[in-house]
Amino acid sequence: MSLPLAGGIMGLIVSAVFLFNAVRELRRNREGHARNAAMIHVAMVSMFVPFCIYILIAYAP
């Protein structure tokens, strides 16, 4: 497995963890810093996942 391919997979795993935690926090529906951070994490995941998928496609054997 090449390094870019491993990085793409690791990026998807980290994104899934961040998305899971962000959605869990947003479902609590409480105002404050944690809610604002969760909204930012959802936006970051939406930008990072397509990049990881692009890396997986570009470097797939």
C-alpha cells in the first residue's frame, strides 16, 4: 500500500469519527461552544471527504 493511499484511507476514518461526534453533539440541541464547533466540523468534513476520495481514485493500483 502506498503512502498516499494509506493517507486517503486514514483521512476517511478520521472524518467519519469527527462526523459521528459532531452529529451526536448537534442532536443534543444545546447552545454553546460545543454546538458551534460541531457545525464547523461538519463543514470541514464536507470539504475533506471529497479530497480523500480523489486521492484514493488517483493512487489506486
